[in-house]
Amino acid sequence: MFTAFLSIHPAFTIAPVSRRTFGSFVEHMGRCVYTGIFEPEHPTADADGFRQDVLALTRELGVSLVRYPGGNFVSGYRWEDGIGPVVDRPVRRDLAWRSLETNRVGIDEFMRWAGKAGVEVMYAVNLGTRGLPEALDVQEYLNQPDRTRLAELRAANGSPNPYGVTMFCLGNEMDGPWQTGHKTAHEYGRLAAETAQAMRDAEPDLELVVCGSSDSGMPTFAAWESEVLALTYDQVDYISAHAYYDPAKVDADSFLASAVDMDRFVDKVVATADSVGARLKHTKRINISFDEWNVWYQTDFGAARRAEDRTGWPIAPRVIEDRYNVTDAVVVGGLLISLLRHSDRVTVACQAQLVNVIAPIMTEPGGPAWRQTIFHPFAITSRLAKGEVLRVEIDAPTYETTRYGEASLVDAVATHDPEDGELVFFAVNRSRSESADLRVPLTGFAPGLRVAESWTLADDDPAAVNTADQPDRVVPRPTAQVSVTDGVLHAVLPPVSWTAIRLSV
């Protein structure tokens, strides 16, 4: 066992916890929508065809915001196909995932689902195969109260009241050559600026997200952000960031340190955005919408796509339905720590995706829904994190990784609610062989703090997964050794583990 010390103080804050940090993502891809959130034939389906077991798990997950309808899908999407009588809706090819889109679920259905789930919607407009007029049209359909053709059409389709969507993404991953309608930074920046300005002319208080790089490994990373922001700085509020971590591309020790890469990614995007702001002599600060992030076994997916029959056009095929293990859950917990640690600039984040497609929730058509291992750190972090994110200084042994260099064996973040005095720690132990003796002096906090609850996700088999037959094979359990003695928090963190500790008076 090794010892790790955390130093914190209630006066040393980073930023308030943003509820939008706990966002998710629903794309018309694979089985995320069809047999995911929507399955009219399912025993739990409500009158609108939505699986109530999935709705219940979505609420339990603590999702605050959902990005929709893509993703790569949005760059070929015609939003008008998904409104009006279902029998009149066309079936279209989706070039992004080479499947057929039936359009049984469109704007009106999804907005009803979002209302039932209690989530805010961040709507992505198509700037791949479409542009400014179509973006204005969908904005009008969503938000115009009355008296216009599209507002009246929405009312005729069963929704007389506007949906009031306040956050829009201006396209998706437009730097990627795989994207339908891929553009250069200048081409995209001009289109995004014009679209953003027109949308603001209609609704000045919108929050708009411009596309950043698809990941930090893109050859145009940072140069793309710089040129796009130079063209859009006045019109937008956020720049997007996307990152996926593939266990098959790195060794186990590097994979466990994935949050080190996320930290650096955020710092580089912030530096680039601030450089553009300084160059433009702007007082406004651009924040980050980290609207795609997760563990993703991309190597396996790439091999499967190369081997599959490219002549078929299936409907809602099984696509990237990764089964997550204990190590994946610990990494997801670590990525949430990174996002909270950057709450001063990352105020929106969306784990991709919600159901079936690299998702915390899995379903079987006509059958059960269950929680994957990665469900648990997200749900507990969403439930417990509140108040202010505190600065945490970590004094722990380090280890060398082949991909990310030196990393601390323990990573952690803390939140403090000054109203009720609650103090919450989220911590990971990246060691694959040793437990960590965590010690945190509580100087400066309310006297009498005691452990109110503490959960640890770990297992003797770090490759253990949850399945339909064993949905609770991996679950968080009460931390075996945790206490507050003489004003010091003590906790033992098992190898390859994620832990949440809530202290209250």
C-alpha cells in the first residue's frame, strides 16, 4: 500500500459545478434511438412508444442535457423528414453509418421524450449538406411562438407551444474528411459565422457552439480552432471538443491515465481560444463544450466496418455496442474528474452516447434494459457533485506511461457546498497492484464532518462486465475502509478503483 495526500481549502475554488457537465448524446446511429429510447412494441412502452425502463434509467443516470440528432448523422439529415404524419415520412439513406433512417422519430417525438426525461436539449443543425436557410427554418420550427408558417406547422403537428431550445451546435466535426460536407477551416468558419449571426438576429440570447477539432490528434488541431474562432468569435459562446479513449490502442497503464490527455487537450483549446481573443482585443471568453467523450473500442469497430458487407442498408443495426468492464468504468470516473477540474472553462459536456451505442445503458429489443459498468461513476458523480469545485493539490507517487508520460497513481477532485457544508471527493487509484491510503486534512471546513456515504467501484477481475443475464455483476459497493478521525479523512482505495465520498455535518 502507498500513501496519497490531498490538500484542499474551502476558499480555493475553481468554479461552480455546472449541471450541464452531466450531459449525454442521442444520435440516429445504430440502436440508440430505435429499440433504444423508442420501441413502441416493447412491454414498457408508453403511449408515445418510448421505453419507460430506459426513461427511468436516464433519470437515475442524472443526465441534465442531451445533444441531438448527431453526430455524423446530422451532416446529411433533413429535419423536415421527421415531422408530420409518420406514414408520410420518407425513408432515407444515412451515409454516415450506411443504414436506412425511417424517420419514425423526429423533432416532435424527441422533444416529447426529452420532456419526460427531464433533460435540456442541445440541438445540432446540419452545416454539412445544408446551410443557413435550413438552420433558420429548424430554429423557427423549434422556437417561434406563433404567426409564422413553421410555427403554425408545429402547432398543426401537435405542439402549439414553442420548445424553447436555447443551445445549438453549428454542425458536427466539420474538420473530419469522413464528414459529409467536410470543409476547410475558412469555409466552415464563414458559414458558421453567417449562420450564427442570422440565428442571433432571430433570438439574441441563444448559446451557440462552433465546431472545434474532432480530436487533438488531427493534423490541423489548434490551427483549425484558431482560424474558425477568428471568424466566429463575436457570434459564438463555445467551441466543441471531442475525445475518445481506446483501450486497444494503448497499454493498460496508459489507458488508466487517459484523463491526463483530457487535461492537456482542454488546456490547449483554452490557450488557443484565449490567444484568438487577445489578438482580437476581445473581453469575451470562449468556453468549451466537450460534447463527445467516452471510452470507445475504435480498433474493434474499424476492423468490423472493413469486414462487413458494404452493399446492404440495414435499419437500426447493432453498431459499436461496446461492453464495458471495470477498468473502463474507472477511466470514465477519471474523465469526469478531469471535466469537473476544468469547470471554469468546460461548462458543457456530453458523454457519447446514451443507449446501446458506446453507452452506459444497454437494451435488448423486447427485452431488458441494464446498467453498464460506466453507468455508475456517472450517476453517482451527477448526484453528489454540487456547490463549488475546489482546487486539489495531490501528493502521491507517480508512474511512467508509454503514451502520456508521468502520471499520478491517484487522481482526485472535490466539491463543496457552502450552504449545507457538504464536502464530496471523487478519486481514482490507477495502480494495478497496490491499494492507496488516502489522507485528507479537513482544515478550514465545518467542524464535525463525518462520512455520510461512500461508494467504491472495483473488482478482483478488472475485466468483469455487466450483461442482460448478470446486470449487477459490477456495482459500486460501500467503501470498506473510510473514516474521519481528528479532522483527517482516511480512505483505502483498492487497485484499479473509483471512489466517491460524501462528508456532511
